[in-house]
Amino acid sequence: MSKRSYRFNPDSLSFVEEQESPWQRVKVSVSYFGLSLVVAVLYFSVYTAFFETPKEKTLKREAQESILQFELLNRKFNYVSSALNDIQLRDDSIYRAIFEMPPVHNSVRQAGIGGVNRYKELESSPNAEILTATAKRMDMLAKQMYVQSVSFDEVIKLAKNKEAMVACIPAIMPIANKDLTRVASLFGMRMHPFYKRMRMHNGMDFTASSGTEVYSTGDGTIARVDFSASGYGTLIVVDHGFSYSTYYAHLSKVLVNVGQSVKRGEVIGLVGNTGMSMAPHLHYEVRKNDKPINPINYYFNDITSDEYDRMVELAARNTQVLD
């Protein structure tokens, strides 16, 4: 039954039924629809303001899981970085030190990744800050690992040559000196026998009669033979490689030629009294990078620690330099 509408007629003092036009019906329907739409929009706005949609909940949960994964990844980076730092310390302080190699400079290990902005694509991503920081850290670790790998390649190469290095380093006394009584003077400041003033004595003097055999103290190549070297007289220089060389001075005879390969213990010349020499003896020097160093530290194949102490004691009693 349709709903009817009545209007009071004051002229007839009675209620008269009203007839709605189609336009009025449309107008009422539109009003109801508009009001319903406004209520629906308000309801949706209030609901979304205070309650999350299932999709939002899913996205939020995924974002939280991503952040957690990045945090776990950075913890692993901390562990790897700590282990790498330990390897770098061992490389510089032990491995490279054994082979007398300079440590890798910190500026090389810690150098950044240059060039264009490698992380521009990440700047527009969600969680851009943590993504960029993680990517930078990963690149830095990768570079440090590469530098360390190159360093180990160098150490391995030297390790493979260690046997040759050990054979080449001067390690015996240049003349037979089992009783240790032939040491005349040590390395250091001494009174020069000719100039009569204190001068640096760059080697050790071994007293011996002329014609006593002189040995090469390590494997190497004859780099120089000089029969009138200033101050040295007749001189032999052996290049041992690995930045080592040895000098044998005041010889009476040379038994090798320039360019000849020699082995440790091989006779290369005879003791003499040539050059600025007070008496027959051998002046012996060890040089590294062409700088004289104390030869007494390079007799480890010949003498024990007790014999070393005795040699120092005997040499200290005789401070007279013979050249």
C-alpha cells in the first residue's frame, strides 16, 4: 500500500489528499541518496583514521620484517668486519713482518668507493636510509676483502720463495772461526787506525793470516770485483737478492768473476792486507737496501747463543780497528 500525504484546507476545513509530482519524487530520492553518500564517506573516513585495512596491516608487517632482516644483516656485517680486522692485523703485524714487507697503508684499506652516486636508485625506495647504509657497508667490506686478497697473494708469493730467501740471506761467518778468537773489531763507532779519530766502522774485522779462505755467507751473484776500491783494497761484493748484499775487503786474491753464481760456504777469495789495512785481516760487511747493518746478527747458522755472547765479549776486549 503506497504512502499517502494529506494537507489541511482552511477553506473547506478538511484534509485534502496531496498528489506528488514525478519531479518531487525524484528530488526526494536524490536527497536521500546524497545524505546516504555523505554518511558513508564520513563513516569510511572515521574507520580508516582509527582502524587499519587488511592491506595496510600486510604492508606494515612486511616493512617491519624487512627492517628486522636488515638489522640481522648488519649484525652479520659486524661479525665479518671484526673477523676481517683481525685478519688485517695479523697480515700487517705477523705475515708481512716475517717477510720484511711494509704493512698495507690504512688509506688503501679504508678508501671509499668513488665515482658517480652508486646508490641513487635506492633513494626513492621505502626505508631508503637503511637500504643505502647497508649497500655502502657491503661495498666497503667487498673492497677491503679485495685489498686483503691482493695482500695475501703477495705474501704467498714470498712464502713460495722462502726457501730461496733463507738460502740467500747471509747466515755464516766469512772465515773459519770456530774458536771465535779471530774477531778483531765489531760494528759501531771506533778509533780509525789511520785518521786517529772516531769514525763509524760499518762491518766486522776478522784477523787471519794472508791466504786464509774467505767464504760467501749466502747464495748469490758476484756483483762487483774491484782491485783498488777506496779504503777497501781488493774487494768482492756479493748480491744475495731480497735487498741483501755482502762486502769482503782487503783480499790478497779473488777466485770468482763478476756475474758468477755462488753458494753459501763457497770459497770466493783469500785474506790479504790490501788497501787501508794495518795487518792481514778480512773486513766484512752486511748491507740491506745498501745500508750497512750489524753482521753479528747474521751468524745464526754458525754459532749458538752462548758462542754469540763469547764473541761479543772477545771483540769488546779488542777495540783496535784494522782498517
